[in-house]
Amino acid sequence: MNKRQKTLSIVMLIVFWISCLYVPWNLTEGSGHRDTVQHSPIFKPPSGGSWKKREISSSVKHTWGALVFSYALLFVILADDKTKDD
């Protein structure tokens, strides 16, 4: 792993942790009630209210998938070219 890849890894780790601090939660109150979305950290679900179900929104999976794909692609792009002569 070269210096550019290490820097990329640190930056993407920071971006991932920031994305964990503002996660959309789907809150369901039950039959006849409307659903709502609130944002809070992944390690602290929203509290209060009479919600019967709290779950992380599926958009988080898409966001994290895009982060992983972007990281992998940039990691390959930033790899040292072993065929060039010094």
C-alpha cells in the first residue's frame, strides 16, 4: 500500500464515520398511523414517541455500497504502476 492509498483509506474511514453520525431511521407507529423518518447516529436510535418499529432506512445500504465501490475503484487507480522503469 503506497502513501496515496493510505491517505485515501484514512479519508474514506473518516467519511464512513461521518455517515454513521447522520443515519435516516424509518419509524413506524402502527396501523392507521403515518410513518416518519428521523436522523440520528447509528449507535443511538431515535427515542420518544410511540413507534412500534425502528429500523435503519435502506438508503444507508446504498450510500455505504457507493462508498465501498468508490473506495475500491480509487484504491486501484492510485496503485503504483509496477511496469514503469525508474
